[in-house]
Amino acid sequence: MKIALTKTDNVYRRNKGFLDILHIDGWLLLGILMLLSASTLLVYSASGGDIDVTYRHILRIGFALALMLIFAQIPPNILYLFTPWLFLAGILMLIAVILFGDVGKGAQRWLDLGPVKFQPSELMKLVLPMTIAWLFAHSNLPPSYRRLAVGALLIAFTAGLIVVQPDLGTSLLIAMSGLFVLFFAGLPWKIIFGAIVATVVSLPIVWHFMHAYQKQRVLTFLDPETDPLGSGYHIIQSKIAIGSGGIEGKGFMGSTQAHLDFLPESTTDFIFSVLAEEFGLIGVILLLTLYVFVIARGLFIASQAQGNFSRLVASSLMMTLFVYVFVNIGMVSGLLPVVGLPLPLMSYGGSALVTLMISFGILMSIHTHKKLLSQ
Amino acid sequence: MNEHLEFNSDAEAQAEKNLFRNRLIFAFLFVLSLFTVLIGRMAYLQWIDFERYHLLAEDNRISVETLSPTRGKIYDRNRLLLADNQPVFTLKLTREKIEDLAEIEQHLAKLLPNFSESQRSKFFDKLRKTSRSKTLLLPYSLSESEAAEFAVQSHKMPGVVLTARLKRTYPFGASGVHAIGYVGRINTKEMSGLDERSYRGTDVIGKLGIERYYEDKLHGEPGIQQVETNARGRVLRKLETIPAVPGKDIQLTLDIKLQQYAESLFTKHKRGSIIAIDPRNGEILTYVSMPTFDPNLFVDGIDQKSYSGLLNNPHKPFINRGINGKYPPGSTIKPFVALGAIEKDYISPTKKIFDPGYFEYKGHRYRDWKRYGHGLVDMSDAIVQSCDTYFYELSLDMGIDAIHDAMAPFGFGAVTGVDIPGESKGILPSQKWKRETKGLPWYRGETIISSIGQGYNLTTPMQLAKATAILANGGKIIQPHLLRGQELASPQQIEIKDIKNWERVIKAMRDVMHGAKGTARRHGAGLPFEVAGKTGTAQVFSLNEADYEAENLDKSLHDHALFIGFAPVKNPKIAVAVIVENGGSGSGTAAPMAVNVIKEYLKTNP
């Protein structure tokens, strides 16, 4: 006991630098800052050298970093206490969106709170996995079947509220973030495989309930060439941009496809194509390495975390980040359907970046608020 | 180690930790393998298939352009053009092709003296910061001589191209702007509510009136054009085209000549509304809200000076008085109250009441407008001479709820459903209304003043016109509308107990105009047709808009002048409601305006 105390005391003293006082994890911050710098250059290039857009992007990055710093100060046990209330608030807001949300582009995703417009589903990206983790943190892992069932019900209920907005893409991704908690909590393999089989079987039924525009997206995904003037145009142009980048790329500001306006949404959903065109396969591999580095660091933080709540939250947030990266890159390279999803830490745009940086703040808090002795 | 101290006492915790660690390892392997898939995909596109995509990119000269649809035109009932699309000249600037922006700015300043300096510097600021490859349109329409001058000098301005586009114009200018509305630039808030696809390539949207209400019809669907471009993105050849579907032309029920005439009647008084409806089908013939303003100013964005001039105009031209002006209806509601009373047997039409010039209730004297009273009056006399005392006494027998029930079928206190966005519903008071909105019980004294259209009563000119039309057509609840062909196939009918009661009320309204004692007899005299009408003078108790300079006016001019009427009495073709803000008396100001509108209309539509 005595020895241990001295040891931890040593460890404590050794690490107590500037970053520790701020509750920042240096490695994670390094990866994030490298990605954000790349993002700023890309936004500048993809917008054709638009200074206004680049300036706004930098402002948003600054704001998001500040939020990360704030959330890193909140100890996980405080977050744990607030989790059920945040979930309740999130559910109420989702219901409010359905009842009197602002209808933007045919879907009511925004809640108009006077000066700010707010997207409750963005909040749920964080709060749902936290809630499921909160639920499972009450007992030993793996959780009982009853708890697993309750968790699955909460996930389905939340996703259901978002599906009716209607926003199928977001609802699937949010459900996914909750399911990762189930997975990390020790959901038995037989249930996982059973669920995969059941999903495959139920696909035709889902197809039946899709909106016409969603069906159209799936169809053009399967064969983009059939609709070269409409949604297929995006994928075709994106593939041309990526492929023509070759191994070395065309150089910074050298993306002809984005600059001649062939490539749509070049600063947001399709920013990866600009990177691939300008920096080639080498740039792509570097970027993916950076993502692997950040995710790996996040999963390491999860492995070192104390308590089931921290573990489950950290690991599921990192896997959610991975899914976003994979779906976006898969989309722009023609592996997955066009779902209109930004590339985390790269795309121009505010709310997704804010959510993501908050989740990094939570991770840093988990890593830096460990108790020396816990019982 | 720390972790051992923490957990070795608990085997379960260790098992838990192992489980989690295994899952983490599995997840990380999952991440790595899927990223490998992505790298494989990229290697396939960028390495193996590089040649193919390289050629495609070099050859990527097929670009897709949006063809914006032509907005539907708006016609009046006689097919006169109310909203048109006129080709105008403007300049297109591409930053990439311009070497010296400051030089171009100077050239343009000389060339276009009417393009204000603030707008110019704002535009060039935007151009400086925007994407190099973007092309921006100058927010200014060149006159023909300016366009010709530009053509001569264009060699000095590379990257600036003369182009033609269609601009919405309103040939009748300010006339009927509150009904027709106008289009303006789409703002960010509107953009977020729009279907991106169908508004690609469109930069204006209906902001007000018909232009906004029938946006879906007028807008059309954009087309798509594949064009071949050279390596710098310049269009060489047009390939496949899906043509744009132009918006639908629409015809209104409005008679723009009659509208102009009605607006011209506002000379001495500046503010008010005249609405004329065909009582047979609900077609709106004129929709006057005065003062008006020129919609052409708004199409390309209004300059700050003109806008603040309009905004600060003491007569408030932006208020759409026809549907949003809420006025105490005054005596114009008397025919409706009287009809309700005799239909429901609250009073016999022949019963006479003595009017000493006031009505006393609980020690309070409610005055008649005529100081020494009207003497013995029956229902007909009470309407013809607009006797207040008769209605004071009748109202206590009826009670507020019976008055409410008599008037509600005529559309008071509810939106009329006219096809202009943002209609107000006014107030038709009842016990329930007061309890729900004010949380207070109803007082009998309030019933007394309600019976002459004062107190809580508030109506819009559109409601008055609709009610008058329903009275004129024998209880057919028509739907007032501006778009031709929108009349109800089978309108509801107000329940009639005895048609003679309706005839009595209409006869009394005829006598308002043509009887020996009618309040508006001097305006009914000598007409080639018979008019039924009712004057109203609504007291305005609070003038909160101090900038009306009301204190300089004669006291009586504080009152709003009202008139409702229809003609010909036997077979009504037009029903009119007139409100003149602070116009004085209904008989002096509003009645002659209504009669003139009717006369003008029946001249061409006998």
C-alpha cells in the first residue's frame, strides 16, 4: 500500500506539466491539430481561394477547440451524474422538433431557439452512447439480458424519433453509436451474428418503407451511370477527381475538377476528393494514417480508463468517429451510397465539428481525471 | 501497480477488464481492416485505373448547367399584364479572367453613373473574396445606351461580359401591390426551407401577395443542360438538354383599371382600404390598401435609402390594410345584428322603440350620435338613420352571445381564407372569447357598445367585404379569392328562417341610399341603379401612432369612415367595403368613394 502510493506519487509528479493542468492529452491533441491544419488548407483550396470561407472555417475550429478544452475540465463522474438528464432533455427536444421544428429542405431537423438554430440529433450523437454506458455502468459487465434489452429499446426509440424527421442517415449513425456500447459491454457474439443475419433478411422490408428519393439514391449508387445528370453526377465526378490525382497528386491548389466546378460540395461532403486529387495516393495514405493514429489513441485511452462508464463512452465515441470517416470516404470513392455526410475534422461546417470536439474533450477528461486510488 | 491494487481483490473486475480489452482489440482490428479496404479502393482508383481517370479529367469537358425556369406571368381579369418578365442587360464578371479589379471598378464607375458607389464597392468586395472560378452578376440593369456604350468599351475590360436576363416587372407599378405582391432575392432563411433542386439557378422568390401565395404555380421547374467546355471551363457547345418547365401563367379576378380608379379616390385622405367583390362568386374586383408602394423597387433588392423612406413613412405603406388592418366596424354591423335579431325573434321588425338621444343602463348614459334622438324608430328606421339607441336596447335583450352567433356565419372573427398570405382574423367578441383571452367575465355594459361595432369588435376590410357579399347574395357563403376559377362549387348557405327578414334588412339598406332620411341619401340620388348600403363612423379611442399628427386635425376627423354596400339591389353584381382611416364620417367620406367604385364598375359591366 505504502509503496504503491509513493509510486503513483512519482507518476503524478512526472506528468504534471502544462497539458496536465489543462487536462489535455498531448498525443490526441497532436493528431487533431494535424488533421485540422490539413482541413484548413483543403477548405482554402477547395473553395478556390475564398478567404471569407477559410476565415470562417478557422473561427469555427477555434470555437470548437475551446469547447473541447471546456469539456476536458468536466470530470467523468460529473458527466455520469448528468447523463440521464441530458438524455431526457435530448428526447424532449427531438419530440419538439417533430412537433414544431423548422422544416429545412423537406426535413424538420432544426429547432429554432430564438437567436440560435439547434439540431437536437447532433446532441444525441454524444448523449445516446453516454446513456447506454450509464445504464450498463450500474452493474458488472457483461450486462444481464434485461439490461441489454433496455439499452436496445432506448436506442431504437431515439433512432425512431430521428427517422420520422425524416433523417434516415443520421438515425442509422446514431443507432450505431449506441450499438457500439452494447458491443463493448460484451454483447454475446451469437446475438451479434443473429442481428446481422436478421438485418440482411429484413432489408427488403426496409426498402419498402423508404422515401422515393432514398430509393433513388440507392439505385444510382448501384449504377451511377444511369443518372449522369442527377445524383450519379456527384459520384462520377468525385471518382474522376480522385482517380486523376494519381500517386503524387496535382499539387496544392491544383484540383482542376473542384476549381472548374465539376465537383459538387467540394468544401463539405466531397472534400476528400479534393485531397485525393491534389495530394494523390500518398496524401490519402497519410490522412488515413492520421485517422488511425487518433482512433488508436482514443481506444488506448478507453483501455486505460477507470470504471465501466468511462470505458464504454470513450470506446464507442471513437468507433463512431471511425464509422463517419469510413462512410464518407466510402461514399466519395463510390463504395457506399451518397448519404450526405461530412468527413470528420476535414469538412467545412460547424455543428458536426462542435460535436466531435466535445467528444474529444470528454475523452481527454476521462484520461486526465483518473483517481489515484479508486475503490 | 496501481491497477493491481485496484482490482486484484475482485476477480469479477478482472474478468470484466479482460472482456473489454478483447473487444477493444477486435474493434481496432476491424478499424484497420476497413481502412485497408479504403486504401485498396484508393489504390485501385489512383494507381491501377489512373490512366483512365487521368484522361477522363483532361477530357472532363462535360459539365452540367442549370436552366432556370421562366416565372409565370400574372394577368388581370381582362388579360391586362400585371407581372411580366422583361429582358434586361447586366454585366457578368469572372474574377479568374480579370487582371486588375481596381481598374475594372474605375471603368464601371465612369460607365454606370447611376450604379451607386456603396453598391459598387460592396459588389467588388464580394468579388475580391469569392472563389476565383466563380462568375457574379452585377446587381444593376443597364439601360440600352449604357449597354451600347459598354459594347464599345468592352475591350478595356477583359473578364466582363454583357449578358441579358429576365427581370420581373410590374407594369402597373404601385397599383394593387398588396394583392399582387412582388418577388425579391431569396434570403438565407427562405433558402433553408426550399427544395434545393428546384431553386437551383433561381435567385428570386415571391415575397408578398399572389407572388408568394402561388409561388409553386408561378415558379416552374429548372431544366438541366450538359455543355462541353474547354480546359478553362468556357462553354463551347451545348449537348443534351432537359428543358426547364416554365411557371404557369395565372389570371386574377382583379380589374386593374377599376383598381387604379379606386386608388385614385384617395386624394384628401391617404390611408384606407377599398375591397370590391362579385357577390355571386367571390371574385375580388379591387383590393385597395393605401398608401401603396412600387414593387419594382424590390426585385433586384431595394437600396437602403428608399427602403428606410418607405419604412419611416408615417402612413405606413407596408401595412396590408385589406387583410391586416383591424378596425372597429362601427355602425356597418347594424344590418347583421338586426337580421340576427329578427330571424331569431328577439324583436319584431315592426316594433317601435323611443329614442330620446341616449340609452340609460345602470345609471350610465349611452349616447346616440344624434343629440336629441330619432324619436320612435322601428328596425328599418334604425338602419336607415343609424339609430344607436335602438341597438343599445336590442343588444341587452339579445346578449353578446346571440350577437356573436348572428354575425359569425358572415365570417366575422375568422379568417376569410382569401389567397393572400398572412391574413388577420380580427375579433368578434363573445363571453367565451373574453374568458379565454382576457380571463375575465363579460359585462353587460360591454354588450351595449358591441352592438354598434365598438368595444372589442375588430374587423378587417376583407371580412367586411365578404360579409357584405354574403348579405347581397342571399346567404351564400362565398370564398373571396384573387385567382380566377377558385370559386366554390357548392358554397354553404346560411340558414334562412324567413326570407322576408332578409328583404326587410336589404330594403332598409336601400333606403340608406335612396330613402328620405337615409344617412347617405345625397350620394344615392341620381344614380341609374339602386344601391343598398350602410355607413359607419368608428370612434378611435386610442391613437397610439402619435406621428399621425392627429392633434392638428379636427376632433371629428379622428374617426375612421366606413361604408359597406352593394348594387344593383335586385341582382347584385358588386359588393364593396370602404374604410378610410381618420376619414371623418362614413356618410361624408366613405360612401361617395364606394358609390364611385360601383358606378365605374357597372359602367363597363352592366
